[in-house]
Amino acid sequence: MTSGWGFPDFDDHEGVHLFTDATSGLQAVIAIHSTKLGPAAGGVRFWHYADSDGAITDALRLSRGMSFKNAMAGLPMGGGKGVVLAAKPGDTITTAQLEAFGRAVDSLGGRYVTAEDVGMSEASMKTIATMTRHVSGLPVAAGSAGGDPGPYTAHGVYLGVKAAAKRGLGADSMKDVHVAIQGVGSVGGGLARLLARDGARLTLADVNADRARALAADLGGEVATTDAILGLQADIVSPNALGAILTEESIAALRTTVIAGGANNQLATREDGARLAARGILYAPDYVINAGGIINVGLEYLGQGDEAEVNARIAKIPERLIEVWDESDRSGAPASDVADMIAKRLIGRG
């Protein structure tokens, strides 16, 4: 399969697998970008797409991002991603579909290791694990690596946001720093609570407006619509929902100094990284800042270390961001391109 198949996001992927299970109604995509460093690790999401091409494109983009994320995080794992198609918005995945997806994962013989992503939960992983051992993010004993990756992702993003505030704003603390957060689910909501503890000023937005209002009331923040949040005048804009939200149009409308958040694939195209740089906006490459969750479930799957080891590795996220920003300053290349260059070199595609 090459870009000639009509998928511009195909990037020498090792495999793109399409699965259908008539009994359960499962339609799924598993994309394996690279196994150069180890088994291709990446979560599975349950989402409604306008068409199947949209699901395949998402899997291609996300699996490539996982290759880069795992490499930059120093994990001996490659990059892959699973996508299960919902028939309509608001659907809930069934036990039968989870079991069918587990059989699909198992059919790949360990080349792909799945975990929790959008629309999934720890309980979902437990069901998948009845059909395959190539799954992580399962409930674990206190102090062990593993379990829900969301809080670990949120913690890593929080550390990255503080590093970005220091770099882009000269802020030694988050007190009174205005952060506009798009998406307040597991990651964005966890980030908001950590920033509120530090005295940051928050504006929150979520597709679930009630959730955003409730969290804002709890933390003393304000609310905005999901459409307005990116263009809000704020010190930092933090995308923590779905990807491809930084486009030529949205970047032109930004009124911020820093973009730092946990959403995957924030840039709609590679050129959008250059557009941010041209506007003088500091960008924290998403797969560098949001690696906390995969560090947690990756070490769980590998059986390497405990929660203390997970947190020690997450604590290195600011160092990796600074490495990218320093090289960007030296070379004049956008931070997004620098991160890609480093990650490609690590997976042998430099």
C-alpha cells in the first residue's frame, strides 16, 4: 500500500488492517506504522466517522503519531492505532464488539498492543483482554504501572504546559496565567484541576457544555463554546479534545502566545506548524507533551518498573520539549518539524 492508494497520510506503514465481524457489527481499522523499536503500541478509539475513509485516515495519522510518541518517550515500542467505527454519534460499544476487536488484535500475533482511548474505558480493556493478551491499561494494584492512562497523560501535559509557560511567557509559576482549555474530559479535566491548584486563570470548553460549566464552577473558571475557545485571547491555548483543529484558518484567528495541550494530531497539515512559527506562537508538539499515558501502559505491558518509574519518566517530558525548542531556535525550523526529525531518526527513518 502506498500513497497512490489515495490516502495522503499513508507514511510507509507496515500494515493497515480492516476488520468486519457480521455477528457483532464490528467495523474496525488497525494501522501499524512501525515496529522498528518493538511491538506497535497505541490505544483504540470508538468514534463515529462520516465515512470509512475518515476512519482509515484517522488510524493512519494516529499510528504515525504513536511511533513518534513512543520513540520520543524512550519506550522500546513502535506505533499503532485501532479505530472502531460507531454507527452513529452517541453510540456505545457493545461487549460483543469488544470481544470481536480483541480477536482482531490477537490475529496480529503481538505486532499490535492496544489500550484505552476515546470512547473506551478500563472495563473495555478487561473485555478485550478475554480474547487477547496484547492489551494494556488494565486495572492494577496500587503503586504498580498501568491502569487508566488519562491521569498520567494529564500530569505530563501539566508539566509540559508549565515548561511552555516558562519558555513562551517567562512565567516562573502558573499563578494568574490565563489558560484556555478545549476539552475537559479525562485529560483536559485533570489538567484544569492541576492548573487551578497553581492559581491559573481558566476558561473551559467542551462538547458536553454541562460538564464544562460544572468544572468551571468547581474551579472558579469561566466557560466558552468549543468554536470560540481557540480564538480566545489567552496566554496559553490548550487543545485536549480531537485533532486537526490547528488549520490555516484557525491559526490566523489565534490570540495567544503558546499552544500546549494533550490532543493528538493537533496540526491539520505539516504546513500548519510553520504557520504557528511564522506567527511567533510557541508550540509544544503533541506527541511529546502527551506521552504520559503511553509511558504508563507501555511499562505495564512490558513489565518494567512501577508507578514511581512511570512518574520519573513523565518528569522528563519538559526536558524533551526544551530539546525540541532549542533545536528549533538554532535551526529556524518549526518545532513540529524538529520533533518529527528527531523521532524519525530514532525509528530509523531519518
